[in-house]
Amino acid sequence: MSLRFQTMTAILALGASSLAFGQARVTVGHFAPFADTLEGTSVSVVINGETALEGVEFKDFTDYIELDEGHYTIDIVPTGAADPAITADFSLTDGQDYTVFATGNGSLQPLELMALADDNTAPDAGNVKLRVYHAAPFAAMLEDTEVSIRTASGDIVGGLQGVPFGVGSDYLEIPAGSYDLKVASNDGLVNYIDPLPVDLPAGAVVTVFAVGDGVNQPLGLIAVPVGELPLRTPVDESASGIFQLLDEDGEKVLRHGFNLFSLPRENRVVGNWLYYDEEGEPTFLTFDSGDGGFDGEMAVTTLYRTSGEGTPETVDIGTVTIGIAGCRSIMLEVEVGDEAPVMYQGARLTPTVACDHQ
């Protein structure tokens, strides 16, 4: 089964208070980053004039609430305010499950109450049902909110490219297991959200919401019904640069040139290392973490040496473990054959915008 886009505008939902019991179930979520503190995003959910939920903050969501079928008017009222920020009318159908959520930030994208019809039928044995929804209002123009869903190595998942704010997918049935995915720009050159690898157990039915606006609240992922997914630093080009190598005593290592290049599309680092020995003979080394081998903070790269005249030969001689110690420095552990590891620090020689402000 492949993923396809749908605008969700034709999906109905929402019900009454948690004290009502009936033939439908609703999960309520708050994914509207309209204030720059969590306390400032606090709201009450008022259904047909009665307060059903209070103190609901950005990224909160409920368990399923059993509800009567029927028609409802829903008001989302900021805590301490008299007037609702969102008002919407919905109908709830007997026997259907729903996820209803507030989205938008009121500036870049309007505040809205959206609803998805859930399908909680079990997947085939050994599989997981996964659905994704873009609820991150980080730009004013819809085309500027478009993202792609990719593996850590940069491959597009299920054709999910050019997905704008307010659009989601159908359920994708996939084998249970560990998945390492990220939310990136359409071309994959900018990574927006990079969660740690997550284990999806057999039988799970999960909807993942991309949330936050990068202004009031940071970008993130909420997996319903699992919770917020832990993130790692998205890979960008900030690690790239030319570095002066220092030994363990902090002394400059002369006659060495060390260049590091970060490749966000593939979550990868590559580079070259040229040095001259005391006789002036050059040695040319390169290193490569491979696709998906860099998490923005550390990579274990394969170290290669190229030598020979005419047709040079490149051979694998060891590893270089690279740690990003900050915007101005990196740490290196070099292991070649049976030799003891050698430690270096790399001091940045090329300026970056981030470092200029620190």
C-alpha cells in the first residue's frame, strides 16, 4: 500500500464531554503553537457551551473519549480569555473513531480545529499502520511549508514529497521494526526534524504529527497515541569547514590540512586530510561516514589512503571518529591497524554565522 496525500477537509468529527458515553470515540490534541511559552498556549475545550477540558497545552493530547453521535459546536478558549480563539461545528458518526486537533499559530497560518477519521482495524500479522500529518505552521505561504519525508540516508518515503501544511497521508501498512526517518525540505538539502530511531511494534496503529512553528515553539513530532518523539540535532552544513589540528597538549600539528564537509541530504560527513612528513613526502587521506552515518553530533568514518603514481590506489586503513564539540571545534580519534588510537582537536579556521554570534 502506498501513501497518497489528502487534504482532510472532508473529514468529520468531534463529540461531547468525557462524561458522555456512546458509540464513537475521540482523541483531542493541541498542536497550535500560538504562544512562546507552554503556559501561554493553555486552553479550555468547550463543547455545546460546557467546559469539557481545561489547562490543555501545546503538544497535549487525550486518550480516546467515548461520545454520543450527533452535532456539536466546539470552542477553543485561551486560558483567562472570555472569547474563543477557534469555533467550529462538527458531526460525529456512530461507530467511528476520530482524532480532533487544534492547529495553526494565528500569524503564519490561521488557527483551526481539524479532524481525522481514524482506522483502528488491526494491520496484518507482523505489520504496523502508520499515518503522518503536517501540522507545523512554519511559513506564511503554503508552498514554503512543503516538506519531504525521508530516511536518514535521504531516500523519499512513500512518495511523500511536496507535502504542505494542513495535509496528511493515508495509513501505510509496513513491517514492524526500527525506523530512522526525518522531515526535510523538498530537495532534502535542509533537515527540519530528525527523530531518534523509533521501534514500531507489530499491531500498532500510529499517527505522527509534525508540530511547532520554529518561532513560538520548536519543531517536533507527536506520535498519537505514543507521545512526543525524542529528537537529535538535525544535520546541516554547520559542521563543514577547514580545521587546524591540535595534539593532546593543545599544540598545533604542523604541515596538516584537515577539511570536513557535512552533507545534510544523506546525513553524511566526508572530508580529506593532507599532511607532509619530515622529509616533505605527502600523504593524502580521505574519510566517509556513509549515508545515514552522521547524526549531527558524531560520526564514525572509514579512513582511506590514496597513494601511487600513474593510477593511484585507495585503500581502507582505519577509522576516524568525529565529534562536533561546538561551532568552533571538533574532536577526532584516529585508529589505524593495531596502532594505539591518536587523539586530535580541530580548531575551526573558517568562520560561520552561528559562531559569529557566540
